[in-house]
Amino acid sequence: MKPPYKIILEPVVSEKGTDLTQKENKVLFKVDRYSNKSEIRWAVEELYPAVKVCEVNTISVKGKPKRVRTQLGRTSHWKKALIKLREGDKIEFAS
């Protein structure tokens, strides 16, 4: 099994993600494309020992087409995990 910091890559800081954190006690993370829900649950609980994960939903995000001058390309595909935490648990991110 991979170490937890190779599964959970970074938090997704967006307007929608902040709204989910405040209203529904959910957190968004960018995760390894090839990790599954049980690995993601384990990695979050290892990196943040004070929290308990109730539910994990994953979304595969396709890369967008981009153009730099005359060359065409794409941004890379990635996976997003929506993690629901136990009532009262919270993950704080430094701004």
C-alpha cells in the first residue's frame, strides 16, 4: 500500500468546497488517480488522526483542452474525493 501522503495530494480550495465544509461538514481533496475509496479513507484517517471519515465519494475530472500559441494540448486528468466527516470533526487548512 502507498503512503498516505502519496494518496492525498492536496486540498481543493474553491468556493464550492468552502461552502460544503461550512454547511455539510465535507472536505474536498485532490487524490491519486488510481486510488480507491478504502485507500482514501485510510489515508485521511492516518494524516488527520483526530477525524473519523463517514463517507467517501470520488469524481474523475477530465483534463481541459488548452492552447499555447500554436500548440494544442490538454491539462492532465485528476481525481477528486469528497469526504464526509463525523459530526463535530473538522479539518483546518492554513491559508
